[in-house]
Amino acid sequence: MTNQNVNLNSQITCPHCGHKSVEQMPTDACQYFYDCKGCAKVLKPKAGDCCVYCSYGTVPCPPIQEGKACC
């Protein structure tokens, strides 16, 4: 069960076109790929990041927020 202090909404900003979209993060898995709704490019995590939310989101994924290792 997810901690009540964990924010599940994160705004992803595409590094290619700048499109922004608020998305709800999964609590049971890391999201490695994200299809940009602006330019349709597939985003992947930056080197050293565990998921697209940690790379391009305003809020890191739930495990990171809870101080745990990511998926």
C-alpha cells in the first residue's frame, strides 16, 4: 500500500517539443517508456534515472518519494 504522503500526479515535459501533460504514476511498477502526446516521440529515462517520471516529471516516482530504491 502506498504512503498517504506520496503524490501520484506528475507533470511530464517532453524534452523534444516542450509539451506538458499531467499523468498519474503507477504504484506497482516503474514506467520506462512514455509516448509524448505532443510530438509522439517515445521518452525513455535519462542515464541514472529509474523511470520517465524521475527524468521528465515534476514529481519523482512513488518509491523514490518514499526513500526506497526504485524498481
